[in-house]
Amino acid sequence: MTAHARAAGTTAHRPRRRPAARRRPAARRGASRINWDRVGRIALTVVLAAVLYSYLNPAIEFVKTYTATSAAKEKFHEALRENKRLHWQVQHSDDPIVLDEKARGQGLVGSGDTPIVVRGLSG
């Protein structure tokens, strides 16, 4: 065969197959100025801060409610003690011994008692 025949391709024309190679990504034009790891961390931190902030207001309200409830309970128990004291006074208001003690506390003298006045005792 002559060189011309070989060049003309007298052999069967088969398309060339490229060897199976992995496709490489296109070459970058330059170094990226964006550090995506840092951007991701910052975004995650911002989201975490937003979630924590959303829990902050209910937590503050819970503490306020707990404090108010404790104060209300103390006030309630104080009112109960006052109620018991007043109830006792009402129950014993017609008792002669209690009436006599109240009268003597106000400076009254009972029947059959001799009043004595002492002067010059104060300082």
C-alpha cells in the first residue's frame, strides 16, 4: 500500500474512542475570596442566636409569673391568718373575760374595783 492509500483510509473507518477517563471539573479562574466554611459557621451561629432569642421572652415571662405567684401565695396566707384572727374575735366578742380585758386595756374600772392613780412615775 502506498502512503497515499494509507492516508486515504482504505481501512475501515472507525471513530476513535477516547479512553474512559473521569471528567475533571473545569479549572478555576483564580482563588475564591469567599471562605464558605466560615460563612456556614457564621450562618449557623446567627440561626442559633435567633432560636435562643425566641426562647428568651417565654423564659422571662415564666420567671415573672413564678415570682408573682409566690407573692400572691404569701398575700393569701397573710389574709388567711387575718381572717382566723378576726373570726376568733367575732366568736369571743361576747365572752365576759374578753370584754373585761378590753375594758381594762382602755382604762376602765370594773364594778367593785377601787381606782388608783399613780403620778410622777414617768422618767
